[in-house]
Amino acid sequence: MTAPIGPRPQIVSPLERGDGGIPLQDGGPSFGDLFKRALNDTSGLETDAQNVIDAFLRGEPVELHQVMAASEEAAISLELLVEIRNKMSDAYRTIMNMQV
């Protein structure tokens, strides 16, 4: 048995909608908001790592593995942020080089 075919959905081009064809979820954070949060998180991890290193150098009861873990966590977060930036730059260059 076949299902009946309903009415054809109306297709509206992105230019007619005026939004550039980029649908945003209602109430969802934008990419800019997510990137700002990632920047703040990375900055916070670097600050925390520096505080742990300073405490270790002052002779406070901080284990060496805590220092190494905090440093690596901050380094990995920074590497991820740099890679996101590089990918976004590549995507921007690709879009700008497209012929319309």
C-alpha cells in the first residue's frame, strides 16, 4: 500500500528569506558565544596552571603530577583553540575564493 502524496512544500530561497541561508536554532547560542566561552575557559585553565606552578615553586603542598596535569590541560586547550581558529580561517578563505 502506498501513502498519498501531500501538497508540495513551498521552497523559499535564502535570498528571499533575507537570512543568508543560515538557520539558527531558537534560543541556541551562536558560534561567537561558544568561541568566547572557549576563550574564557582556555584563559582560566592557563591561570589555574600558573597558580599551581607558583604554589609548587613556593614549596606549598602541591604534587608534581598536579603541576604537570594542569600544564598539559592548559596546553591542550590552547592547541584546540588554535586549531579551531585555523579551520575557521581556512573556511573563510575558501568561501571568499568561491566564484558566484
